[in-house]
Amino acid sequence: MPDTRSGTAITDPASVLTPAVLQAARNAAATAPPFTTAQRDRLSCIFGPTVRRVHLNKAVG
């Protein structure tokens, strides 16, 4: 069930993907090269505010 308290629904991938597609995605992720420092920094800038908000909402409520 999505978490609607934070304003950003977090959906379980298994609820929207078939088992075969989910396994293919897991296999692709397992064989992908690690992120570079620049990629990690960019992801942090993009997703950091949302992650902090979700953690804050879980801590408060």
C-alpha cells in the first residue's frame, strides 16, 4: 500500500510489475557498474529533498 502521509506515494515495485519484469530489472541492476561520484552527487541533489521529507514524516508521525 502506498504511503500517502508524506505527499509522495511509495509503491512496492512488485505491485506494478510482473514477476518476470521485476526479475529482469533486478538482474540488470545486479550487473550494472557502480555509480560514479558525479552520478551519486546528481542523484543526491534530485532525490535528497524527498528522502529527507519522507524520513522526517516517519520520525514525526
